[in-house]
Amino acid sequence: MGSIGVLLVSHQVIPYLEQELNKRYNLFRLWDFPQKSQLLTQHGASIRAVVGDAFAGADSDLIEALPKLEIVSSFSVGVDKIDLGKCKEKGIRVTNTPDVLTDEVADLAIGLMLTLLRRICECDRYVRGGNWKHGDYKLTTKFSGKTVGIIGLGRIGAAIAKRAEGFNCPISYYSRTQKQESKYKYYPSVVELASNCDILVVACPLTEETHHIINREVINALGPKGFLINIGRGKHVDEPELVFALLEGRLGGAGLDVFENEPHVPEELFGLENVVLLPHVGSATVETRTAMADLVLGNLEAHFLGKPLLTPLV
């Protein structure tokens, strides 16, 4: 399959994936071309696959510029960087990497909750700064027993719920439709969910409907004793409203793995004790990223050999 043209559009995939793509295919790296138009003019007609991730995918313009494109394989569970409508229209197949990252992201969500409520980062800085010898650190907030509300009870949301149950946390959720098989309490709106939980977790896909699903009304419903955890996508949250709420004390705290304009993070958050900031590392372990890479490679191989895709989305 060495003659098959594959375009890698993100330089943030792990080296293993890039190396394997380079071994198996005629690999084009988007960043090797100062002008994208040069790449498309010279090689566009030979590219049959695009590999992207949570940060870069295939928009309508790129799809239109690749007349031989057959498949877009995302090194991510999220596909908001791919124009799915255009892919369906043109019969282009789309795959992502579900399941293999579920546990990793759910683990991190619980880690954010514990770190935020128990102020673990601030405690660490307290010790490193030599402040302990001047007195004990202030009291923090208990996590066990807190009511956890989850937006999106899919694979990751359900895994977070299962873990939170281990801390005796009552679970409630919001989703587009009620899960009849679920034992958790369902709320028909995000505002109602936020009004009835201590910790609100964003774990839904990013769509037009979920863009800024966390807005001023939801933040105010969560309130000054409530905590927001976002392991979904940055654009789920109206970031300026979140910043204002934290600065004004209208929200108890936030644990954020994702941001609206990554890697740019609002500087107003840097000095706040009640905020934990992570650089979009929900699935970022060696084990999980390797499994994700293998899924990308497996989907491409299956497609070009005429076999069923491993994780088809379109």
C-alpha cells in the first residue's frame, strides 16, 4: 500500500503513528508545505486518506480540494474538526477512536474533581514555597458524597458515573433523550441539572446544539458552592462568562482540561486557587495513545483492503 497517498494534517499525533503511516503509505505532512495550496496542487489528486485529531481534521474546503479522498480517520473520539455532512454527501468514510480512551478520560475527570475540591495543586505549591513551617494549609472541601451531574451519558459519561459511585456520589444526568436503562436521575434541561448537583461534568460531543451549553444561566444555577469539570471540548463553555463567574465568586471552582482557543488560556485564570488547568491531556498516556494509533492504522488498513472498518462513524 506504499503508493497510497495519505495526508497527515496534525503534527500533534504521537511519533509512533506518524512513523507507521510513513512506513505503510506515501505520507504527506501538511506542515511540510509552507503553502497548503502548493500541497493541493502538486499532490491533491493522489491523496486518498486524511488523518487528523482533536485539533485538526478535514473541513469542507479540504474535502473539496481532494478529489480522490475516500476516508478520514481521526486520532480522537471527537470529530468536530471534520465536516461530517460533506463526507456523507461525497461518500467519504469517517472513523474515530472510541472505547480505548474511555477509561483514561474518566480517570482524569475524577482526578480533576479530587484535585479541585481538595486543592491538591495549591497544597503542593504551599509545601514547595516553604509555607508549611508557618502554619497548616487551610481546610478544603470533601469530595465523597457530593452530587455529580453529568452532561452526556455516553461511554465516557457512564464511566465517570461508575467511578463517582465508588465515592458514594449520587449521580444525575442530562442528555438529548432519557436513557431508559439508566438508574441515574434524569433532568430534562442543563439548568435543572446544574441546580441540583454539586459538581457538573461536561462529557458530551461538541455539536451545534452543545456549543456553549455551559452559559451564564447554567453557571449561575450551579452557583458559588458548585464546581464545573470540563473534559469534553473547550467550546462547550462560554469561556468569558466562566471567567467572570470565577472572578466574581458566582462559581465555586472549575477543573478544565480543554479551552475555547487552545493552546491559549485566559490569563485571568492563572492566579485563581479554585481553578485547575490542564493542557488537553484527557487521553494522553503512552498506553492509550498507542491504542488510539493502532485503531487509526487498523481502520485505514481495513478500508484499503476492502474489509469492515473497526470503528466506522460515517
